[in-house]
Amino acid sequence: MKSAVSSVLLNFAMASTVMSFVPVTPMSRQIAIPLPKTVVNMGFMGGDDDPPKTLTRESEPDDFFQTNTDKMSDEDKLPIALAGLAFVSLPFIAGMVALYASK
């Protein structure tokens, strides 16, 4: 009795898993609801007549956005870069040490 119940439950679980990935097509639905058509009217970078404005040294504002890291010198950024490199590489080094220590 237990094997029959477990067999039915296993078959139900397998069938529900397989049926959850079956794509739904418009023909498989009983009621097909037509969606309204939308038209997108969108401009990009002005109009068709205006060429895009390029950024030059003269047209760049004096007060452009800078982060605190941008304001730092390269010597001040070096510890941040080394910390990022260590953050990425130390888990792999620790995994290699653990792998070779287990032998």
C-alpha cells in the first residue's frame, strides 16, 4: 500500500514538474484575448535635423561631477585596488590550501 501511494505521488510530482515548463500557445488557450496594438513615437537626442552635440574641452563645464575617488591621487587609490584584488583572490588561495591540506 505504501509503495502504491509513493508511486502515485512520485508520478504526480514528475508530471507537474514537466507540465510547468510546457509553453502556452494561443491555440492551447480556450479564450484568446486580443491585445491592443500600441505605437511608440520616441525621439532620440533631439530631432532628425539636429546632429548630436559632442563634448569638447571648451564646452565641458568647470563644475562637472566627480566622486571622492576621482578626486584622490593615484597613490591614494593603490590600497583600494590592492584590497579589491585580495578580496577576489584570497578565497581561491584558501580553497587551494584546504584542498591540499586534506590529502
